[in-house]
Amino acid sequence: MSRRITLISLSEKKELKKIENLINIIEEKTCKVPYGIDDEKREEIDNLPYHFTIFATKKENQEKILKIAKTINVSEIQLKIEDIKIKEASQESYCLYLSIEENQEIKAL
């Protein structure tokens, strides 16, 4: 598998703590590292904050991504979750999808 760059969004510490408290209700180990990255040790190498993944691309696209990222100028964006679904992903895994209401800020981004 090739190395990759993933664009994520982060939340404020207060919101991250709320998410963490809810996730801690689950007795099984959870992990934010995607499948395909050292699948046998995902929980051990997990150092990601809780986040929303926006996209992922090959590491080879690093220069293009950095050029684009330097032009992004976004103020705070409000999101409204319309629906929640669990969908099958690769390698017998599943992803939780939050359907976000469209708005002008997201379209502009």
C-alpha cells in the first residue's frame, strides 16, 4: 500500500471531550487509524484525535495538496447532521457516515 495524506477536520477541545466520553461507553477497543495501515497493530499505533475525514490521497500528491491548502481561508462552518448510517467498507469493516445538510460555506470550500 502506498503512503497517503489525509485531510481531516478537528473539533474544539470541549467537543472532543464530549465525543471521547460517549465513545468510552463502548467496552471494545476502538481505533481511528484506517484499515490498511498496519491492520494487526491499529489500536497500538492510534494517535489520531477524533476527527472528520474529508479525503485521502497518495503521498505523491503532497506538493499539489500543500499548494491548494495554502489558498484555503475558511471561517467557522456550522454543520447540521441530517442522518446517520453505518455502511460496509473494505476488509469486512464498517464506517459510520454522518449525512451533513448542505450549506453555502461547505459548497464554497
